[in-house]
Amino acid sequence: MIRIDREAPAEAGAREALLDLALGRRRQKKTSERLRDGRLPAEGLSFSARTKARPLIGTLRLWHISAGADRPALLLGPLAVEPSYRCRGIGSALMRRALSSAAELGHRAVLLVGDEPYYKRFGFSRALTEHLRLPGPFERHRLLALELVPGALRDARGMVAATGEMAPLAPKKSTGIAAKSLTFRVRHAS
Ligand SMILES: CC(C)(COP(=O)(O)OP(=O)(O)OC[C@H]1O[C@@H](n2cnc3c(N)ncnc32)[C@H](O)[C@@H]1OP(=O)(O)O)[C@@H](O)C(=O)NCCC(=O)NCCS
């Protein structure tokens, strides 16, 4: 049986490995990543798909953005399912859970960059993003949106910007330099 749950903090490493597998390391170069860099995902809107046998077979997160100057919205993605589990409805289950949770939490609209032939089944369309831009190169026909509240993106125009809370900086890894120089000094002193 497949379960969709909130992502657990300990799953971060497995999630990144799954994203590398599904989307390749070049995923980091995408303009949509610039809207996620250094930010925390939206509270309560990170999801994992798992089975009893496999701890993580699918991932989806949402992020705070502004769609133009005055339209609070969410950016959806990345969505990925482990290759051997595809075409069993897991991507759709993650999408439905994420969109219903976002609506319950009062969010008004969701944007994403992706294939319309896949995302139109969830109601996404390019009609709502005609006058929106991303902060970098993007394929206009792949910039899609869904209104959770009717009219939320009516006449939305301008730049899409990240508005999520900044993630705390990761502690710098020790280089060992201090320890080495200490050893050096001690040896010379003796
Ligand atoms: C896209 C993805 C998440 C779908 O996951 P999934 O669990 O296989 O999705 P579902 O089982 O809910 O849906 C499968 C259906 O979507 C279709 N589909 C999958 N990717 C598609 C795409 N890019 N365009 C159109 N249809 C697509 C499948 O052909 C299948 O069609 P069917 O229902 O007629 O058989 C998965 O293929 C994946 O991880 N792909 C690599 C990462 C990726 O491209 N992510 C999206 C970034 S835009």
C-alpha cells in the first residue's frame, strides 16, 4: 500500500537523491530553483510517498512566491516519483494531497514550471500566466497556474518572486586547518 505523508526532516538526503535520479543534477540550474534557493518550503506543504518496503518513492513540495507584485501564491515542485513506481497514480496522489492541503490552509493560487499535458489533469493552465515572468530563462508554454480561489490570478502581471522564509544557514564544515596548525605548533614546541 502506498501512503502520502508529510515529509520528515530526516528524509532530506533521500529526497535529494531521488530528485537527482528523476531529474538529473542539472535540475539545480533551472530558473525555478532560483525561487527556492535558500528558502524554507511552505509550512505543512512538503510531502513524501512511501510504501512499507520503501521509505521514499515520491516527493513534492510547495514554496511561497508572489505572482507579480501583489499576488501571494505558491510554487509547486519539484515533483518526482522513483522510476520503478511510475504510472501507478503516485504522482497524482501527491498532487491531489498537496493541492487540497494548500486550499485547506487558505492559499489562493499555485504556479509551476512543467509539462501541461501532465498538469492539466489537475486544472493547471498557461492562460493564467500570460503576463507573468520568471527571474531567468524559462519556456513560456511550461509556466502554468491553478487558482484555488477563483479570480486569485486575474490580471496578474510582472515578475514572480520568492517570498518564503530564509532557511537557517547550515553550519560550516570544519576544515581541520585549526587542528592541523595546532599539532604543528605543538610539535615545534617540543
Ligand atoms: C511526472 C511524474 C512525477 C509522474 O509520476 P507518476 O507517479 O508516474 O504519475 P501518475 O501515475 O499519476 O500518472 C501517470 C500518467 O502520466 C503520464 N505522464 C507522465 N509524465 C508525463 C508528462 N511529462 N507529460 C504528459 N504525461 C505524462 C503517464 O504517461 C501516465 O499516463 P496514463 O495515466 O495515461 O498511463 C514522474 O513521471 C516523474 O517523476 N518524472 C520525472 C520527473 C519529472 O519529470 N517531474 C515533473 C517535473 S515538470
